Amino acid sequence: MFELGADLFAILVVAAFVAGFIDSIAGGGGLITVPALLLAGMSPAEALGTNKLQGLFGTGSATLSYAAKGHVDLRTQLPAASLAFGGAVAGALLAVYVPGDVLRVLLPVMLVAIALYFALRRGLDDTDRARRVAPALFTATLVPLIGFYDGLFGPGTGSFFMLAFVALAGYGVLKATAHTKLLNFASNIGGFAAFAAVGVVSWKVGLAMGAAQFAGARLGSVVAMRNGARIIRPLLVLTCLALAVRLMMDETNPIRIWLAA
């Protein structure tokens, strides 16, 4: 099982706190924690499994904070959360059969598109708008699909939920953020369950990082609720762009390999 020194352990805990803060506002916490776990020496599978464990605390903390202030009704959203959970389990179990190279090529492009949408679309604030997709159809299709993606690959899940809630469900930015955290929490549980079942989770590291994630997410959700779209929009744009750049910098990304050939 993975072991590390006190100095690296402390760095991972700090990274988890920062990730929890950012993720509770705009998503993309994995942009910080997964590379940190890999740099600390974990195998890719153990890094992803441990990241799911510690991420549960961050998304769970943010969900509770938003629910306590009335931005999301946990009871009425249980069906959607269940579908996100199921989608993530299916995605994690089928990950070995899906060509990851396709996702690595498409994901940076999709993230840049999301960043441009939130940066350039006028009038995006905390006010709800007309729905473009019926709630039942939204819950039955988009929620499990994004959950499936979270279990299958992961990066950018929060951004995809945000885009779906704002562009299709007609939610204001703050309400969309609150519901994104709930569904991301559910999909994290699904993905974690699959990774734990195959024994690729470092529990000691994951639980310590989880405690830091919980604190960071609690602070981030307070900041988000006080400032609404004024802080969520720019941070979401920056997070999407940073994640796209990070994915493009990966030496295993097919685009880099093609350009270097």
C-alpha cells in the first residue's frame, strides 16, 4: 500500500483544502488533487480512487452548506442524485472498455467551449430563466450521462453539470452551483464505490485529505453564497481554461503526440 513522508502528506492536505475551496465554487478540484497525488508517487489507478474518496468530503460539505441556506432541496433531488450515482458506477465499471484517447482529445475543446459560454453569454446571473428541457427529461437523460462520464473519466464533471443546469434547466448561476455539488457528490460516491471494490484506494491519505476538503469546501460555499455569479462566473471560466491547459500538457494526450510526430 502507498506510503509517504510527513512533508508530502502535509502538501497533499493543503492541496486538498485549496481544491475543496475552488471546487465548491466552480468545480475542477481534481485539477489540483489528482496531479498532486500522482506527483507524490501514487499509481494512476490509486490516485483516481483516493481522489474520489477525498472528493466525497468536499462535495458533501458544499452540498450541506447550500442545502442549509435553501439553495437545493435534498429530498426532491434524491431521484436525480440516484441516477447520477448509477451513471457513475456504470462509467467506472466500463472504463476499461472505452477508448480514453477519444475523451482526451475532445475534453479540452469542450472545456474551452464552456469557458467561452460563461465568459461571453450576457445576462448570466443568479436569476432563474425559462427551461429549455423538461425537468423529467433532464433528470432521466443528462444527469446519468454526466454521472457516467464522471465514473469513466472525471475531469470537468462539475463544469458539465453547471452548463446543463444554466443552459438547459434555466437555473441561475448560484442555484446551478448548489445543484451541481449535490449531483457531483452522488456521482463521486458511485465512482468511489467502484474503485474501492477493486482495492485501489489509499484510505489514510484519502481521509486526511477529505478532512481538509471538507473545511475548504465549507469556506468556498460561504464565499459563493455571499457573492453569487460575481465570483462563480469568472472562477468557472478560469477553472475550465486551466483544466483544458492541464490536459493538453499531459504527455500522454494524443494531440501532443500527433503534433510531435
